[in-house]
Amino acid sequence: MRAVYPCKDGYVTYIIYGGPAGMRTNKRLTEWMDSKGMAPDYLKNKDWNKFDIATVTQEEIDQIEDANMKFFKTVTKDEFFKFVIEQDMLGYPVNTAKEIIEDEQLQSRGMWQEVEHEELGTKITYPAFFTLFSSIACGFWRRAPLIGEHNEEVYAEIGLSRKELLSLKKANII
């Protein structure tokens, strides 16, 4: 089943769900499509209250996805997400790396941290944490290791001697 659809200015994520969430989301998407004259009769006539994702046929999924695909190509990511939020639906825009790093909410939460890379003569922006806790820090304090930077420590853990490590290095194995 498709989860990502192209839209006017990128991609959006929308999954055809069943159950209460799918009932609400599929119904509201169909109503939005209909308001733009883009809902096929089979969607307008579908009883989303009885829609069961476990028993739906591939043919039916293909029909729904085809209609969704045509519709999503007419809206922007922002239009889609605004509607999803207003209508309490499931779905979200697929952001590029640039959009993620420029996101106001992530910036306001201090998500980004510049880390010095002396070997490159520059700083690189990294996520400062993967989660926030009220009582402990969960960030990082230095750049990621360079390739081979900690070979001695790592290979010593598995019992290799410095001499064996040098032999492997000379043989271009590590």
C-alpha cells in the first residue's frame, strides 16, 4: 500500500486506514476532494464507517490511491498539512533536510548544534539531542569519530595486538 504521494511542491504522507481513525480521515479527505470537484463517485458513495482495511481488495486500494494521487498533485504540502490539522486527520508533509533544519519549532526547541570539525576546517550542524528529558541531558559533546580513529581501542577489545593491527593496516584490510 502506498504511503507517500507526490504533491504540488514535494511529497505528503497519507495512508488509507480502517477503523475509527481511517473512517474520519478517509471521509474528510473525500469531502475535501469533492469540494474541489475531484472525488470520484465510488469514493463519495463509499461507507467509510464500514471500510475494513483487512478485507479490502487490491483493486479497491488501487482505485482509492489513484484518486488520492490525482488530488494530492493539486495541493501544496502546506495546504495539505493545514487541512489535516484543521480536520483532525492523519497525514503529514514529507520535509526535505533543508526544511527540517529551517523548521521554526525545531529551532525554538534548540534542536540544532554546530560542531567543530577541525579536520575539515568548518563546523557542521547536527541534531543536539534525540529526545528531551526533564532531569538529564541527552545530547552529544563531540563530533563523530573519523574512519579508523579509534581502531586501536576497538580492536584491542577483541584481543588484537598492536603488531597484528599494523599488519592488517599494511595489508589494507583496515
